[in-house]
Amino acid sequence: MPALSDQRVVITGAGQGLGAAIARVFAGRGADLVLMDVDGVGLQAVNDQIGGAATTITVDLADAKATARAIGAIPGPVDTLIHNAAILRPEPLEAVSLATFRATLDVGIQAAFQLSQAFWPDMKSGGGTLIFVSSQSGIKGFVDETAYCAAKHALEGFSKCLAMEGADHGILSCTITPGKAMHTPMSEQNYPPELKAQWIEPERLAPAFAHIAISRDMALAASV
């Protein structure tokens, strides 16, 4: 697979699970990484694993002001955004607090909006890639997932709109939905035993993100 040394890549939720696996793949391809997570300790551990060259930003993406400050700390234009951060707290509707509902949507879609809008002007000039980690919960409903399903359904619609708006500017927008149960800290907390028995490691899916970023680069080069 070709290198990504000419790309600055922002990965949210990079302190563990799928985000960390994606960071390792992109680091191996030479990308200039900006890693975001609410867990600063986990974020530093991932950065240590990949050689310590990434820019790490500890931020609660549920906080719009903190997200704006984090965006301001990114050292230059962004070529690829991978919005992986999410909150999943399975609860029946009557038990879901407004705070939980708001935080789930804020991390899932508010942060996606803030990040995409901030990177959009530079991407309109030179192209870019927006990849949003979705879920089966963005396609259908599940019991006890009112907040998470709402966030993922919103993310699907948001990405479709950006794909249309960005098409004439060399901007690719898409979602990735894992096809199988995946072994992450989130799934350790929430999956029933029958799903845990068949889950796969996130390293199986992570290369797909690099493939999309590289494919967009190749498409832009071919159009010049």
C-alpha cells in the first residue's frame, strides 16, 4: 500500500480500540497524525506505541468550546478526518438522562459538524477525506440505544450531505460500518456473551481507512 506521508490526519477517539488501531495503521504509512481523545493517558500510550511523533490533544468532544480550542491547536490544514469517537450507554428510554442523551449526540454529531466545518475551506482548495465511523445502529434501531441510534443515524445523513457538497471540490465523505462485532473497550462493556464469542479485533478493519485515504489521493492525482 502506498505511503501517506503527504497527509495530515485527525483521528478522534484514538486512545483505545478502533481509533488506536487506525492510528497504528496510519503511522505505519508515515501520516502526520493528530490524535484526539478524552483519555489523555490512553492517548499518550498510543502515541508511545507509534513512536511519539503524533500531535496529541486531550479533549472532551461533548464540549463545543473545548472542541473549538482543540481544532485551534491543530498545526495546519487537515487532509483526512476520521471521526471515531462515540458514547454508548445502553439504557431504556425512561432511564436515559438528558445529560447522557445530549453528550451522546454532542460527541457523535456536534463534534463531527465542528471538525468538518473547520477543515472544509482548506479541503475545498486541495481536496480531502472525511470518514465517519458508523454502526448498524445508524441503519436500524436497537432496544436501549435511543441516544446512540439517534447519533449514528444523524451521522449517516450528515455524511451523505457532505459527499454531495464536496463532490465538485475533490472532497470524499463516507461512513464505515463494521460488518461484524468488534472487540473494543466499548463492546467489552456492552456486548452480550453471544457477540463476544464471535467478535474480531479492530486491526482487521483499520486498514480500510487507509485504503480510502490513499484512494482519494490517487483519484486527485489522476485528475491533474
